[in-house]
Amino acid sequence: MFGDLARSTKNSNYIVMETQSQGFKNWVPYPGQLRLQAYSHIASGANMLSYWPWSSIHNGYETYWSGIIGHDFKRNPVYDEVLKTGNEFNKYSKLFIETSKKIKWLL
């Protein structure tokens, strides 16, 4: 929804500065969810996607937000999924750069 809103407001493609990898405390994505979200952003017109945060935050207000890698800095399923998605983007990005939607009622 927010991808469509960003594209519609800007009337052009956009970049995603912060998409979450793992959320607050108990939100851990199911297998394939981050990949699905990444391609959903691309389908809505995102030309770039970045994650926040890279590693879990160790101090402060957002301590419980988990990153692509956890507090132990070890490889995990979320890291593997982001890595897989990044490799796919690298391989296929020329096919979907400047992806746009054609909405019939707006034509």
C-alpha cells in the first residue's frame, strides 16, 4: 500500500530507504516473507530497497528491534533470505528497473 502511495504521490518510481527485516520483539518473518515484500516493492515501482537495521540494536529505545543479523552477529534464516533476494536483484535487475504499473482507469 505504501509503495503505491509513494509512487502515486511522486508520479514516478521511488526508493525504499528502510524496510524492516525483523520487527519488534516477537515479529519474525515466515520463510519467504521478506522476499515477497521485496518483490512487492519492485512491482509497485521501487528502484532501490534497503533494510533497517543491519544488525540488532544493542542499546537505547529500539533495543528490541532485530536486524538482518541478530545480537550474536551470526548467519541466520533472515540473513540467508536477504542474501538470496539480493543475489536475484543483482542477476535480474535490468529486467525490472523502472518498473511501472499501468492503471486502466487512469489512462
